[in-house]
Amino acid sequence: MTDQGHGGAAQPVPAASLWRALSQAIAGSEADYTKISLNRAIFLLAIPMMLELLMESTFAVVDIYFVSQLGASAVATVGLTETYLYLLYSLAIGLATAVTAIVARRCGEGQREAAAVSAVQAILLGILVSLPFCVAGLFFSRELLALMGADAWALSEGYRFTQWMLGGNVVIVLIFIINAVFRGAGDAAIAMRVLLIANGVNLVLDPLLIFGWGPVPAFGVEGAGIATTCGRAVGVAVQLWSLFHGGKHIRVMAAQCRLNIRSMINIAYTSLGGIGQMLVSMTSWIFLMRILADVGSVAVAGATITARLFLFTLMPTWGLANAVATLVGQNLGAGQPERAEKVVWKIGYYNMAFLLGVSLLFFFCNEALIGIFTADPAVIAVGARWLRILSYSYFVYGWWSVAVQAFNGAGDTRTPTYINLVFFWLIQIPLSWWLALPRGWEEDGVFWGVFISETGVGLFTLWLFTRGGWKNAQV
């Protein structure tokens, strides 16, 4: 780590100072991120944000590690269920994107009470959003799986996992939204600790409920759904306590816990672009999984495991990108657009360097990585091929994530939506379908379709960022 102060040349930071900064980042800092040096601001925010997203991805990796021991049909059930969860994620992350932008802008302007009011309205809005998914999961789980081409085992046994994950989805939504409040305010360390606790609960309950132990029966794949839901529920309880009692940059008072229609409408309006960009990308994934289901359960299982590894390795870059959203929002609120732009370029280079290293790992160790989660040679072969294809342009994801978060942090959530609409719906889905089925490339056709479209969208989004229009967005 180096420190530039407010304009001097970068100077190496002594190890003792680095350790103090790391401790401060993990514990939480009361620093004003619009005034301290950029390197220090990035460090204090990015470290807990990276750890937070690492914890978020750990949910998926832990679940798939244990579920994979139940066979390809169980893994496929998890993968098909997640296609519907991706719709939920699109709403939750879209709301979270708006919440981060609004809270960060208000904090940058010094209006922390207004930020707290926005936090309360976001929570109420999140609860409303979760209700339709809850009803669908509890009463129509078999039908939802059948629609995605699930096999007979999933329809007779695996549907219980879907019931738990969709029926209890409110805890998923609130985890995203309340952590977005903390990130926007600069309390990223709290968001990190929430997911650390939630993951600890899930890690203990997963093997216990999936395989059984002593008087605890073996629930199979359903146990993974119970464990994940319980872990996230504990996380939400910790979030709410922290929001009312433990925040360094934001704290909600009892008097603010009432409906504020104007604030809720502002959040909903700002979130439309964020929801749109997530819906486009997530529904694209649903179509891809539907294409893979026509190829077979082995293709779905291999793609599901690979997607977990893909998301796991992207978590550090998304953590850094989340720091972009907070710093862009706060610095625009403080009237410092040039400083906001510098953040994006700095973090973009950090992300590129990291993902180049991951690319080498994917290229040379793809079979070993997939083999951690399954012993099925057919599933390993499918997953290994996708990792190898990903490795060819993986670094582009690093630039894509920071450019998108620059738009989102500024409050311009609609531009990434239009970009995603073109590259995912008009290019990725038809190209993947054509290569996989009419051309007969099967799962490889989907993988190459993803490679072409997502490399293109990353480069185009970065180019559009350089035009600078995001600096004039209002929230």
C-alpha cells in the first residue's frame, strides 16, 4: 500500500502502518472518505467490502460442496432453483444499488438523518418485493422446477430445497439492502461482520442438516435450503441491531421508523435502472440454464459448479467495485468529480492485475478446481472447458465491474441497463442458443456465446465511462 496524501508522490507505507490500516479497515473507520487520501479511502472501504463479498460467495460454495455429494440431480436442482433466485437477486441488488447511491450522496452532502430515513424506506420496500417470491416458492415449487426442465428426482425430492430458498427469500433481500446502507454510509466493516456470522451458522448447519447426525435426521438437499435460510436470518438480526445501535457513519432512530412515501418513491425510481440491469443479466442466465437443460443434467451440473467458482473469484473485484460506488457517490456529493474519476482508474488497474492471475489458474488448473466439488468425470470435463474459455479474457470483468459501479454510484443506473439489454438479450441469448443447438456445439456453444458477449459488454461499458456523462447524474 502507498499513500499519496493530497497531491504528493506515492510513498511506501511502513509495515506497522499497513497493519494499523488493516485493523482499522476491519474494525470500521470514522474517517471522512471525501477528505483523506484516495489510497487510504480505497483501502479502508475495499478490504471489508472484499471480505463481505467473499463471505457472500462462500454461501454458494459451501452449499454446492456438500450438495455435490448427493449426485448430479441434486446439484442440478440447486442450479435450477438459482435461476429463479437470480430474478430475486436482480430486484434486491437493483434496490441495493439505489440505496448505496442515495445514502452515499446524502452522506457526502452531510445529510446523515436523510440517509437514515432512506435506509428505513428501503427495508420496507424490500419486504414488499419479497412477498410474491415467497408465495411462489411455498406453493408452486414443483411447477417452477418443471418449467425449467428439471428431472424426475428434482420434482419428487429436490423441490423442498426450492420451497425453503424462495419461501424464506425475505432474508436474502434484507441482507442485500441493509448491507447496501452500511456500504453507502461507509460502514463497510459492519456489512462484512454480518456475513461472517451468517456464514458461520450456515457452515455448521449445512453438513448437519444435509447428512444428519445423532438425533438430527438427514434432510438431503432440503437441509442446504434450511441451513442457508437460517444463516441469513441470523445475519439480518445482526444487521438490524447494528443499524439501530452500532453504526459509525449511520444510525437509525426509532422516530424515523415510519412510512415516508416521498423517500420510498425516490428509492424506487432510482432503483429502476439497477433492477433493469440486473433483470436483463439474470434472465439471460435463466435462458442459458434452459438451453443447458436441453443438453442434459451433466451440462447443468458442470455449469452450476463453474458458475460458483466464477462468482467466488470475482468477489474481490466486486468488493473493490463496491468501494467505487461509495467513493463516487460521496465525492460527487462533496462536489469533487475529478477525485471520483481517479478512484475508478485506480481500482480498475487493481482488478485487472488480480484477474490476470486468476486467468492463469483457470487455464492451467481447471480440472483440479472442478474436481474439488465432484468426482464425476463428465461433470469435471464440462466445467473445465468453461473455465478454460473464461481464462482468455477474464481481466475484462475487472474493468466492467468498476465502470458499471461508477455509473451506479453516481445514480445513473439506467445507462448500464441499456448496455446489458443489447449485449445480453440481443447478442448473448440468441448466439448461445444457435451455437449450442442448431450448430450442435451443445454446452460449449453456450460457453463461447457467454465469452463473446461478456467480453464485448465489458469493453464497451469502459469506453462509455470515459465519455464522462455519469458525473452529471442526480439522485
